[in-house]
Amino acid sequence: MITIPTQAVLPNWAMTTTLDGTTYRLEFLWNERAPAWFMTIATVDGTSLVSNLRVVVGFPFASRYRTLGGPRGALEAIDTSGKNIDPSRDDLGTRVQLVYTPEADL
């Protein structure tokens, strides 16, 4: 399992990370109305592969999009407090960690 270093300092931000040998652009957006974090997985040039995935604790939320070019492993949000509460505005990267299980480990 790999922890993806997220830092929810801003309500809208992006980062690049390499998962199973492919580099992706991960874009994060805090939706005040929901209230929840949403993530878009894109190629490094910004071509969207999967848009607006809600970041939900304990559910491999990107796995069903493998056929669209998304990561081959499992991407999941983990609540480090053990309470299984979805991340609030300031929790992504602190209480809630984004982790990736490589395809070979599934």
C-alpha cells in the first residue's frame, strides 16, 4: 500500500503521482454544498480519465474505472482515527489519508 501525500490547504488543487508505473494528474475540489472532496484522475497533460469521484472513506472509489485508463490498482481513503468518517474540508491528508494498493498486491 502506498500513501499518496495530499495537502488540502486550498479548496481546489492538483498534484501528479505515479501509480503502477503510470503518471497521473490528480485534481481535488472541495464542494461546499455537498460538503465533500471530489477528485478527477487525468493524464499528465490534463486529459480527464475519470471526473468528479467523491472521496469516500473505506470504499475503493476508482477501481471500477480501470477500463477508462485509470489506475490499475485500488485507490481508497482511510480514516486514521478508525471512525470511518469521510474527510471534511481540513481532513484530507491529515486524519484521512489517500492510499493506493498496486495491481500486483490485489
